[in-house]
Amino acid sequence: MPLTAPDYSWHFTPGNAFRDDGDLGTLSVVDGGTLWLPSGRLVACDPMAYLGLTPGTPPFRDQVSPGRYRLVAALVTWHPADEPAQASPHQDLAAVRLVITQAPTVSWEPALSGAQCAGDLGPEEFYGYGVDAGVGSFHDAAAGPHFADREATRELLRAPFLADGYRSPGPYVITGPGGRQAAVFQSGWGDGVYPTWTGRDADGGVTCFLTDFFVVPARREATA
């Protein structure tokens, strides 16, 4: 059976906590602003490697209405077990969600693009995008060509992290030529391959897109 989505409502409940390798991780929810999707066709990728390329990463097959959509992230704040709280604890993004509607999400499906077929996946397999620069992104398919100046694009992507001294993993929304936007965020532990899921409501409509960075383990050790 292919990889199945966990209960992401747990990730997005502030105060939930778990232990991983002895460290205590506590979850909070971060508001990442809004992202403009002028075509309603969402792309998720490593922006340092793929944003602005022609042809770029294909968008997901589920298209939504053009508009501005809210970004929220599940943030893990780490504290060493049985030690005093740190003044500046380490933080990682567990997941980033682009909220399409306020309807409750009742099911999750792999976000598919191009010729991908969920039926082709083997046990515990998933479709995802590769990260080689420690960051992921969401952007509209129509935005890609506006970021064709690769060096300028990389500078734009780095700018919010540099301005913050790399204290926060994001998400940040950057605006490039023509007012086109991309959301950029650190990818959990760093480099790897990460799945994006489509959330659906009871009628099958798209409620959100969510990228999971595998920071919250499938089997969470109790904190009590």
C-alpha cells in the first residue's frame, strides 16, 4: 500500500508535543501570509533548483479558482530533554499548508502532476519533490517565467532568511517581476524528498495543499 497521510489536524494543533531521540518538540501554528495564484495551478518544488526554469516543474492536476490563499505552517520548537529551556531554541517546519477553503478536510490524496498515477505506487512509496538547497516552495504555474533570471531569483529567495538572520524557517512570500509571487520555506530537516497532499472535503472539493517534511514521526513517543 502506498504511503498514507497521517492526521494532520494533530500537526496543526498548538501545544501538541512529542519526543524524538529524547528531545521534546512542541507544535505551534505560524501564519505565512497570502499567496497569489493568478491561474489557480499550484506548483511545489525546490525553488533554488527549479523556479524560473523552462519548462518548469509541472503544476498539480487539481486546479483551483484564481485568487489569494492563506499559508499556514506547523512549527516545531525543540528543547533538549530534562534540561532548562533555551533562550533561542531550534525550530523546524513540520508541514506547510495552502488553505483553499474553510471546509473541514475529511480525506487526503497524493497531489498528482503530469502523468503520475497513484496506482503505480508500491508499498510505502509516494510522489514528492526533491530538495537539494534546504528549501521548498509553493507558486503559481504562471509565475515561473517571471523568475527566469536565475541569479536574481536566488537572491530574492535568500533575502528574507538573511534579513531574519536565519532565526525563522518561514514561510515567506516573495514578490518578483510583474508582481508574481512564490512562498519559500525551510524544508524540515533539510535536503530530501517530500510529499504534497491534496485535502478534500465531504463533497470531494479541494480544501488545501500540504507538504509534509517528516519532522513529526509517524509513531510519536508520549510526552507524559
